[in-house]
Amino acid sequence: MNAPLRPRFAGLAAAAVLAVTLAGCTPGSGGTPAPTLDPDREIETDVSALGDRTLTVWDQEVRGGQDEQMTRLNAAFEEEYPNITIERVSQSFDDLGRTLRLALSGDNAPDVVQANNSRASMGAFVAADQLLPLDPWAEEYGWADRYPESILTYSTYSDDATTFGEGSLYGLPQVGEVVGVFYSKAKLDQLGIDVPADWEAFEAALRTAKDAGETPLLLGNIEKWPAGHVFGPVQGALVDSEEIQSLGFGNEGASWLTPENVAAAAKLASWQTEGFFNEGVNGTDYDAAWQSLAAGDGVFLMGGSWLAADLQDAMGEDVGFFVPPATAGEGARTTGGTGLPFTVTSATDTPDLAAAYIDYITSDDAMAILAETGNLPVVDTQQYAPASGVLRDVYTAFGSVTEEGALLPYLDYATPTMGDTLGEALQGLLDGRLSPEQVTEALEADYADFTAAD
Amino acid sequence: MRRAGPSAGPTPYLLILPAFLVYGAFLLFPLARSVHLSLFDWDGLTLATFVGFDNYIDIATDERLRAAFGHALVLVFFFAILPVCIGLALAAVLTRARVRGLPLFRTIVFLPQVIAMVVVAIAWRQIYAPDGVLNTALRAVGLDALTRAWLGDYTFSLPAVGLIGTWVSTGLVTVLLMAGMARIPAELFESARLDGAGAVREFFSIIVPAVRPEATVALTLTVVASLKTFDLIYVTTGGGPGSSTTVPSYEVYRRAFELGEVGSAAAVGVTLTAVIFALSVVINRRAERGA
């Protein structure tokens, strides 16, 4: 009976040896400590004086126009400074988000990375001291003059990352995003309605469309997050912007339980009960929804400016975009934000070069190239608006929202779990199984848990 | 006779050493590392804190995770038990009835097994869409009342996803069982017929007992497949609507990559591994005892 036990025993012994070896190192202790920069060091803004260097950049600019602008800007940078080689690693948004954590904690961290503004990404990296605060360079290059303050708050964190929107600047975005309403011009003509000038008119238009037997508002929500882009603008119209800002940034001092927030959830629920949405929103693909608009199966579609290029390709001059203000004439308050900001890792050995690169790809010349390649430049947007088409509407809307209205953060920035909480709560609301109160309670629980933990 | 057993010297161990090293590097080490990680509260970035078995206690108390394991058991029914029942009947018909073009049928039944799960999931997502093939077919026969957004329905999304699993596993199970049935000597059926047994009696008294080993293999494979399902859920529903179709392996992914709770994710993964291991042992023990 002894012999058969032997191998088993050997296996156990091997496992035990392994476990003991492993127990020696606590996860997260292997990384090199971030080198601290001498606060009195001189910032070198002349890239040609830096000698032969390689700059490793991780970006997620993979789609057509995004990739084109990045390629052009990198080539121009290398041409202007022949002593610099840019090593570009490009991957999709999802892939970058997943690999960045490992890359930043490893030994060969890149110099410049695009990190999502959210607490789950940028916030976590700031808390782990993996990104450099860019304030000295911001001063040197005058970034505060280049960018509107509302945009810079999106990449600003306190040193320990407990506060989002205040503290040091950690990155600069190239492009902007705004969530609004796409519509089919032909359908509006057919129904005899004008482009709604405010929320009241928008709701009236939805009702007119419903009465005429059309599908008023298209939504594909199987992915859970799309409904957040319908709820966001609704909330923007009904709730105080500063309150939403605190809720969205996950900072203390706000509450989801206010009557205004409940009213916003109730508004969304009423759109569902009135039959404004297409059948089975929770089982419809996000992409299928905008394709339905292009196919003429609906009148309005609420979504982000990133859909504009695809919709223009599919619908040509038939598609338009607007952001309804709460009251006609004033600036609209809606969900939006920036593209992923470019940040500098604390592992870089050439922070001056990294900062100079970020300055270069967000300069006026860069903004012009961004506009040329069909992106929405985040600075001086209206100036670059094309002469016609839905992109003109988008540029105008973004400019007016950032300058006259308010750009409100994506609500899932708030906490690492908020994306799921919000998505699941809104699916429940649209299904009719959660009341508006239950939805705001679920959101409050997530938000309060997080802010209390700090 | 040569000496055997413990006194054979180090040679046998040296022979398995290369394979063991590979096995150790790519399986035992990651497994041990997961167990190790599961004892920490770690965000994947900063220094971890040792929390002992807290992550495991959380699994037992977290309603969402308990539900996820419950969903996995529902999927076991659709991925394993249902296909074995269908597979038994189908394989019996295909072997006993002299069907023309048997290889063709076998190929068709097996085909879903060959297609990548992601492709399967995308195809079914379109079939289940509100204006997809399934609803169109229901409307065509006047069953409008039954149409719904299958993957967006709190009650029906889990069975809908489960049926995709049934569709995929049935082929594998059927082919395995057919191989077992081919071994049954024809004389057995002849004598059963002479004793007056019908097709049903034949099925339960000869076929089912004879394919017990194959059924065990089929059950083990499909139960394991159902418990570790990730791609199907990820592509079709993302765990939704709400969290009504989330499964343990999806929770591992969500925790590790979306929420940055690496320790907790590892704990879920280790628990899942233990559950799979335990179920496989139970299935195989029962089969051995019954044989």
C-alpha cells in the first residue's frame, strides 16, 4: 500500500515547496520604486538638446481617423527632432485598459500612456504613484491657457487620488466627446416637426413620432452601459450640474437620493412606459440601434459624438445632431468628456521628452490635423467645424456645451464598480422591475460606500 | 523478473522530469500562485495586504456570487444533462435504425463543436435579437405573444444562453455515445428481440448500460465546459440583464480586469476549480461504482 502513495506524496511536497517559495513575496512588492524627481530641476523644453532617445508610447488610437492623426503627428515629431525615435504600441480601448495595469507595474513600463480618466484607471494609477503629476510642465508650456478649465478637471486628481477634479494635472486629451441626440432629417420633415430647441420640445417631438406610428427613440442596451448615455443628458436637464459633477467624480458631499435625481430616473422610466423606445431595448445591440436609425427604422437616437462618422457614412446629409438645453436659448448641460488623456509614467527616464511630446500632439497644429482626420479637437472646437454635415452639428454642440453650458462627467467615473451598478440598475428600470427610487438607492449605495471608504 | 517499485532508482522520475517541468511551469505554478493571490487584498498595482481567508468568506456571503454559482448549475443542466439525454436518444436512433447517409448526419450533429465559441455566440446573439430569426419565425406561425428580446429578458435570458450550450454539446455527446453503441455485439439485440423486447426495452436494458463509460466521459467533459463557460456569456449578455446570467468565470474576469480586485478574483477562480474538481470526482466515482 506504500508504493502508490509515493507519487501523490511527491506531488504534495512539490506543491508545498512552490507555496513556500511564493509566500516569500507579497503581490505588488516586486516593482521598482518610482524615482522621485528633484523639485528644483530645470525643465528642458528643447527636444533637440536631449540627445538620441527612444520614447515608448502606448495609445488606443486604432480606428481609421484616430490612427491617421497619430501616425501623422508621430512622423512630424520625428522629422522635427531626428534625435528622437518614437516606439508606438497601439491597441484597442478594451485591450489597453486590461494590459495597462500589468504594464505599469512591470519593469519595462512605457514612457507615455493613454489612461482612461476614471477612478478605476487613472485614479488607481495615481494612487499607486505610477503617473507623474504634470504641473511643472503645464506651467512651462502654458497648458492652462490652452485648455478650458472644465476639460483639465477631467484629468486632475489629488495626490492620493481621493479627490477627482482637484489637485495635480496628470494628463492631456486630444479630443472631446459629447452625448446628444442624432436624428433623421427626412423623418422630422415627414412628421412636420422642427429640430427641438429644448427638452420640452424634444419630449413633444417624441410623442408626435409615437402617435404617427414611428419608433421615436432607438436604444440598444444589451451591453448595459448605453442606457447611461440616455440617462445622463436627462439628469443633466433636471439636476444641478455641480451635484452631478460630485456624483460623477465620486467626490464626497452629494447624494443620489435627491428628488431631482429620482425625477430623472422617473423620466427615463416614463419614456419606456409611454412606448418611446424600440421593443426589447435590453436585448438589442448597441450597434444595431444606430444602424436602425440609418435604415430609417426610427426618428431619434441618443448617443455620443463618436457615432457621427459612422452615421454620416451611412446616412450622408440625412443625419443631424443636437443637444437640447433645459430652456431654449441657454447652453445645454449634458454628458460628455474627453478622449483618453495622454499621461507620463513615473517609470520614464525622460520626463522632459514625454511632456514635450504631449505638448506637441495637443498643439494648435495638432488640433488642425485632428480636425482634418475627422476627430473632434478638444481645443477651439468650433473654429475647426466643417462647412456642413453632422460633424458640423457635433463641433458646434461641443463648443457650445463647453463654453455656455456644462460638460458633465460620465457617471461611471465615480467608483470602480459604478459602471456595473449603473448599467444593471438602468436595465432593471427599463424592464420595469426596479422603481426610480430603487435605482437611485442602488446608485447611492455604491457612491456612499466608496466615498465613505476614503 | 526485474525489480520493480520503489527500488527502481531515479530513472522513472528522470524520464518524467521534462514533462513535469513543463506541467509545473504552466499549470502547477500558476495554480499555486492563484491560491497565494487569493489570500490577499490586492488591486493589481499597489502593495497587497494579507487578509487570510476573507476573500473566501466574501464568496460565501456575497449574494451576487452565490447567484453566479447558481447560474452555473442551471447551465450544467443545459450543457450536460440535456445533451446526454438527447444524445442517447439520437445516437440510439442513428445506430439502430439503418439511416442512409449516416456519416453526413454525424458530421452535421458534430459541426457546432468545431466552430469557435465566439462565432457561435455572435450567431446566436443575432438569432435571439428582437427582430432576429427566432422572433421572425414565431411571428410567421402566429405566436406573436411569445416573441421577446430573449437575451434582454430577466426570466428567459439564462435558459436562452443555456440552449446555445445544448446545441453545442449535443454533437460531441452523440458522437461519443455512438462510438460506445457501435461496440455492442449485434447478437445481444438479436436475443433481446427473440425474447420479445421492443425498441424501448432494448434502449433501456441494452444500450444505456452498455454506454455507461462513454456517458461518464461525456458528462465529465460537458460539466467542466459548462462550469467554466466564459466566452459565451461575455459575448451574448455580459452577465445581463442586471446580473441575471453572470457566472463564476465571468466574475473572475470582472473582478480582476474591471474592478481591480485581483485577490477576490483569484479566490473565485480557486473556488471554481475546486467545484469542478469535486464534481468530476463525484461523476467518475459514481460511474465506477455502478459499472
